[in-house]
Amino acid sequence: VRPRDHGEPGTVLDLGPVDEVLPRGRARVEVGRDGTPVLIVRNRRGVFAMRNRCPHRGVRLDDAKVRGKSIKCAFHGREYDLRSGDCRSKPPGRRDGRLTTYRCWVDRGRLLLAVPAERS
Ligand code: FES
């Protein structure tokens, strides 16, 4: 997804019609001034947005498996809660315990994302 503008931190970005943006239930977008990589996924449980970096080693979550309200990193298998970002498969560590999640929702068929206020 390439939004016309990447959104100012703290604002809401309209990414377009949800069925066009997420035809296969997954989309990548870069938002904010620093181009924060965001992964958006949709399933029967809802629409979820997160920083597209696994907190463990910082790899992209493009190939991560999504099941219900959790996402499982394809590299070492850590599983994170899609809403809270909490790591479900291992007790949170000092620095790599939590996936950064963002507010994302559908309003009148349009996919909206709260642009992160700062790099996280
Ligand atoms: S890089 Fe994701 S679990 Fe290790």
C-alpha cells in the first residue's frame, strides 16, 4: 500500500477502501515522517496493525502466521497478541518482549490507521 501521504504523527491516515487495501487480508505500509514500517492484517477477529518488526531480532513479519488474535513470527516462532503486543510464547524479556501495535479500524468501508507519534 502506498498512501498519497504518510501521515503526520498523531493523526489518522485514511488508507482507502478496506477491500482494496487488504484484498488478501494483509498489507504493508510505511507511515509517519520516519517511514515506520507497519503490517496490517485482517481476519474474522478484526483488523490489526503493528510495527513490521519482530521484537526478538527485528526481522519483518511479512511471512508470520496469523491465527485468531495472535501472530507467530516465521523465524523463531515467538507468538504475539495482535491487540496488546504481549509475547504469548515466552515470558517478556528485557527488550524483546512486546510487539508494538497501532490503532487500526474500518469506518464506512475505509481502512483507518492512527499514525504513530514516534518511532518505537
Ligand atoms: S526473530 Fe521473530 S521470533 Fe526471533
